[in-house]
Amino acid sequence: MKVALIQMNSQPDRVHNLRRALELMSDAVAAHRPDLIVLPEHFDWSGGTPAQKLEAADSVPGGQAYTMLSRFAAEHRVWIHAGSILEKIPDSGKIYNTTVVFNETGGEVGRYRKLHLFDITTPAGRSYGESETVAPGSGVFVYDYMGFRIGCVICYDLRFSNLFWQLAHLGADVLVLPAAFTVETGRDHWEVLCRSRAIEFQSYFLACGQWGPYRAAGGETRECFGDTLVCDPWGQIIARANDGEAIVVAELDPERVQKVRALIPMQAHRKPLARCGTCRADGPVHQDI
């Protein structure tokens, strides 16, 4: 399976963002003929104030971004893993941060709504409060395509291994992470976490990022880390972006997954964790090895 990951520099401007997404996807199709296109988190809208984000949220299905991607997928006979869209929640003061997957006829395969919301203050004192505008999702999503089982995560989800355990339990052998990582956290944690997830779950890991400056609340300029990359199941980086908008292309081989899992049969060796007979019901859990 050939994949093309689209690294973007989205702004609080839907018309601009959708035009650039369309141009970059068209370039990817013309140059590489991928089977699957992956877009980054917030590809349709990035930054702005909380009020602007709520106003910008679109219908899923039926909104501008959704309709554009559905038509593109059908026209070019390509699957699209649509990073994330600001999804409107009817009669609500919040929205969802939503991945939508389209097949080659433009039909929706399914969607995943981001579970873990980015509410942190960085070492430099910048505060991010995603939950001010975004409601968390409530489930996971895995889909099948070209002999692969593909699991969905978004950005901050990268730090929560229990989610990846659940996707692995559902048979995922490709993990796709659209992201808008900050420069501060990205330069220290991005590659380490991406490669670790690939190694831990012996899966391909596709991390598709936003890159560069964007306008945030109050006119402040903030910056995304970028560094879109693809790891193989051994944890090797097999494709990577330079700075700027970019198209990252890689070939995924199901035999590579099986070979790595045969070399180190982690699934067969994995031990379930359970309370031993001496643990109190309200005490710590441990296991004697």
C-alpha cells in the first residue's frame, strides 16, 4: 500500500486551508498515485479564538470540508484519512475534533473523535485549553484496507498507551496519527513517542503533522512542529518531511509486519496483569514474576 502524508500550515481561514489541501492532494495524486492520503489534524481550520472555532465548526456529513474530500476521493479513486475536521455538535456549546475516513467511491468508512484533549501549560508558559471548545469522543475506530487493519488516533492521544493497547487488541497493524504538535513538546517528545509506539506495537506508524506559524487567540503567533514521518514496525523511520508544506510518501508491506512480529513474538510472550492473592481490594496491584 502506498501512502501519501500531507504536511500543511493551516490557518484560521477555511477557504485558504481547503484550497491548499486540494492543491497538495492533487500534487500527491499526480506525482505518486497513492492508495491512501493522510491529512493532518485541523487541516480545515487551525488557531483563532475559542469563539471563532465554534463558529467555524462544520457539519459531518454535509459540510464544506467533508463534501470536498468525498468528491476528491471519488474523482481520483483514492482513500482519504482526513486528519481532523472541526465537527459541529447540534444544540451544543462545544464541537468534536474528528477524523473521517473516505473510500475510493467517496463514501464514509467511519469516523473517530479525539479522546484525549490537550489542556496543558508548556514550559514557556503557553496555555492550551482544548476542552474549552472540544468535547471528547467516546470510542475507538479501526478499519480494513488493502490487507491492513488501520487504527485511528489524534495528536495528544499519542501519550496514552492504553488507547494503543486497545487498538492492538482490535488487530491494528497500522496506526495513523494526524497531529498539530507544539514546537516546545515536539522537539523533545515527537520522534521518541512515534518510534516507541511503532516498536511497542510492532506496527507501521504514520504521523502527519501541521507545520509552522499560525494565528491564535489575541493575535498571538504560535508554531507547530511538523516533522511528518512514517515508522516501520521495527521503529525505523522510512520517510520524513523537511520543514514547510510537504508530501511524504512511503510503501507499507504487510510481510514486514509479520516478519517483525515473528522475530520478537511479543504477543505470545505478553503476560496479563492481575491481582495476586495477597493484594487488598483497595490496595496497590502487583504481580509476582
